Amino acid sequence: MLRILSKKIIAQPVGEQSMILELSYQGENITKNEAILNNLVKQFNQDGIEDRRAVSKRTAEFIEKRLVSLAVELDTVETKKVEYKELSDLVTLESSATQLFMKEGGAESKRYELENQLEVAKIFKEQLVNGKEYSLLPANLGIENSSVNNLTQEYNTGVLELQRLLISATPQNPVVTHQKDMLDNIRGNIIESINTYINSLNISLQNIQLREAVTSSRLGNLPEQEKHIRNIERQQEIKERLYLFLLQKREEANLQYAITTPTIKVVDYAFTDPEAVSPKSKIILLAALILGLLIPFGILYLRFLLNTKIESKDQLKKIVGDIPVVAEIPQLEKNNAEIIRPNDRTVLAEAFRILRTNLSYMSPSRKDENQGQVIYVTSTTKGEGKTFTTVNLGITYSTTNKKVLVVGCDLRNPQLHNYIQRDKNTAGVSSYLYDENVDFDSLIIHDPLKYGNLDIILSGNIPPNPAELLMTKRFESFLNEAKSRYDYILVDTAPTILVTDTLLISSLADISVYLVRAGVTESKLLEHVKELHKHKKLRNIGIVINGLQEKGSYGYKYGYNYGYGYGYSDESPKRRFFKFWKKRK
């Protein structure tokens, strides 16, 4: 191995008269090549350094032996000094004197403070004993006793209350008498507390005076102690100077040992020429850059190409044109409730309040103001959140003390019963349309959600001919009866592109709320909405985009899983494989 390395290493002078020698080595591994050259130079220098360190090492060993014996002598002197300081209770003369003066000053300051507190307490007691009965006591004299201060504050509050009572009552009034008794009791407690405080101050003052006397006595002994300490320190200083001198010489020898100059000086450590012989890195980097740009752009292009769903409000407005977008409903999280509660302050509740407000601006003028307003809630296809929106919008209206009726009018695949835990076949709209003997009142489910003003009528049994039933005058009379009793009638209708039911009864609505579900509704289906608006097949359309994946004002992300089935199947809409992260219901 050494023979191979020696053959590969080339040593040559930089120039003809130059004293600089250049080493070179060629290999495949950059790190290995540089390490070989650097370690070769390092080892050559190390051999020269070790030869010159021998003298410094011998000097240091001699000094070390002398320091051992001198340390014993110095330790003996220092031990005497320590023993005398321990006997005299000293640290240093200066620090002991400073400490004693600080103690004396602190004791004197504390004495002045205690005397001041004692005088203030006596003044307060004199004011309390000799002062006018039921008069306010001074509360800011500086007494440092919480019990006295709290009782004084309580007494002054009671005096103010007594003065207020005497404005409208006589001194013989039982309330006034009771207040005076309470003040007398508090005054007695204050006198007892101030006496206790004065006694404690006298005891503390005696202790402080005793401490002052002890400190003054110790200050008088300091001159004699200083003389003895000076004799010991003189001997200590002589040996310390010799000890420090030897320490200095030892450090000089060790320093000379440590900084022994190397045999040679390295001008430049090993480095690798940036131009490699092979492979051609620039070509590889260029190819990697091209692939790095093409692959992500290709993936994004395919994703946008395959995604035909509505994803945002801006995308929706570009398609529907002048049809107003009246609300944006956020996507519910998996564990969030689908029904909002009174005084709910979540982003979902605020979204429905915004929807309620925007619908109020769309309300047409009515001939009879006593008649309720009919609002249809529909969509293009299943799974877009019609029933979810109808129920929560009804709840939002009911919180304004308006009488609200929610009607399930999707006679083909009703979902409203799931929100109130009722049987799907409970008598409802289909029963009223089919049987003239069915009374309107018998269909009403009063306040099933416990909101007070929200009633519900379900769709009823699924009939074989829902379109024909809705075309009868019986449905119009049903709505007229509802409008005479309620302020708002919210009708959960069938999707418009799958069946004709909603279009048959569209003329009876005041407002039509059209649901579009983000991530579910196909953008090409919005042409159907534009056609309905253009030909006025639905009255007064306002679009609501549901299931937006956005963060609310409180910093939480909301979403909901909502499904809609049609015909006699309860199967939820299928997801695309590249939309697996979207939450659905």
C-alpha cells in the first residue's frame, strides 16, 4: 500500500529558484486524495516538533519537583492564617469591617423604621380611641399591618354605609342600630389588632437594639486582629512570590513545549481542481434541472386538466356571471355537528347568518305583508347539501323570533327525517297532496329541534307519481296555509337536472336558493343554472357555494361530510381517486 502511494505522489518545486515544494496526488475520491496529502505534511512536521520538545520537557520536570516542596511550606503558613480567622470569626479585615458596618447600619435603619411604625401606630390608636364616634378613620398612615389596614377599610366602608342610611332613616331604625353594632364590633377588633401590633413592634425594637450593641463590640476588636494577620501575611507573601516565580517558569517551559515551531510551513493545504476529468458534471446538472422543471409542471398540468369540479367562489362567479352568490358555507370537520346551535359563534353559524342577511335583500315586495315568505332550496344534482342548508337556514331564521316552517318537498328521496330522528314514512307533504282528508295541522312536527319557533313537515311516504301530485292545486293551498301561519317557509326540493319536480312548483317561491358543492359539482353543470336563470324557470335565484376548504376567522378549519342519494338507492357519490383527501358525506 505504501509503495503504491509513494508512486502516485509527485513532489516538485514551484520554480527553479523557489524554496516552495508542491505535492500532487491523483485519485477518484476527492476527500481521500486531500486527506493523504494533508496527513503526509502533518506527519513530517510532527516528527520535527517532537525532537525540539525534549529540552522544554526536561525543564518543566525539574520545576515541578521544586514546586511540590514549596507548596507544603506555603500550605503551612496559609493554614495558620485560616485557623486564626476561624478563631476570630473573620473572612477578611476589610470585608468583616464592611459587613459589621453594614449590619450596624442595617440595624440602625431597621430601628428607625420600627420606631417610626411604633409612633404611627400610637397616633392611629389615639385617633381611634379619642376620635369622634362613627367617623371615618385615616387609611393611608403607612401602618404595615394587613389586619389593621383591612379592618380600617371595612370600618370606613361601614361608616359610609351608616351615613347613607341616616339620610333616609332615624337613628332608632333597626337597620341603623344593627349597622352601629357592627361598627362597634369592628372598632373593638381594630383596637385589639393595633395593641397587638404595638407590642410586637416593642419586642422587635428591643431585639434590634441588642444586635446594635453586639456589632459595636466586635468593631472595637478589629485593630488587634489586623496586626496579627499582617505578620502571617508577610511570611505568606515571601513564599507566594517564589511559588509564582516557579509557576511562571514552568508555564514558559510548557508554552515553549506547546508552540515549538514546525519544520516546514504549509502555504496551501490540499485542494481539488474544480474541473474534474470525468464525469461531466455540468451535463448531468443540466439534465437534472430540465427533469426537475418538467416533472412537477407536468403533474400540475394533468391535475388541472382532470379536475372539472368547482373549487372556489371566484371560479363559480366567472361561470355564472350576473347570478348573485349569496353565501359561502365552510367544509365541516369530521367530528363537528351538522346542526348549529343558538348563539353559536362558529364560522359555520356566521356563514348562515350571512346567508340570512343576503336573502333579506333579495326578498321581493309582497302585496300582503302578513303572508310568510317561501324560500326554495334546490341544487343541480345529489350530494350538494340541500337538506343540510335548509335545516340550518331555518334554525338561523328562528333565532330572530320568527316563526319558521321547514318542509321536505323532495318526494323521491327525502333526507329531512334524518335530522330529527323520525321514521322516513311519517305522514307529510305526500299524504296531504294525495288525501284531501288529511289536515294541515296533523302534519306539523312542533319544535323537534327544541328551538321554540321552528316546526317541520316531512316529505311523507314516497309516492309513485310525485310530479303529478305537485302539479295539483292542493300543493298551492298547502303553501298558502303555511304562509298564513309562518313568517318563513323553507322548502327542501328535488335537484333540478335529475327530475322536473322543482320546476313544476317554482312559480310559488319568493326566493330560490341554489346549492353548489365545492369539489362535487361539475363546472359544466353550471350551464344548467344559467339556463334556468335566463329563461326564468326559477324565481329570484341566489347561489350558495357549500363545502369550501377554507380557514375561518377564528383560525379553525371547518368541514362536513354530506351525502345525497336519488331514486331508491342510498349510495353516496363516488370520489375520484385523486380526490381521496376531500371530505364527503
